Amino acid sequence: MAKKTKDARGQVILECTEHKASGKPGTSRYITTKNKKNTPERLEVKKYNPILKKMTIHKEIK
């Protein structure tokens, strides 16, 4: 069995960018993981926003 040394995978929160600008109550957030060694920059992913009922860009906030 392989020995687990340093865990490069960390949990990140993705938040909708269009939802903030719309002024509607609530937030659209997703939790995912990413390899911090391979992708040190912040993630931008197209995800579904159930409040706006369309696909929007979600950016990493933490």
C-alpha cells in the first residue's frame, strides 16, 4: 500500500458571480476539491445556479 505523505488536495468553495450582481436573496455555492500543487490559481467553473435557473460562472472564494 502506498504511504500517504502530504495531502495536496484541498477543499474549496465556488460561489456564483452573477448572483451577487443580480441583487436576489440567497447564494449559489458548490463545494469541491482541487490539487493545490497543479492549480495554484483560483478556479472558475460553469455550474448551474438554481435561483437564476441558468448556467453561470462560479469562482473560488477560499
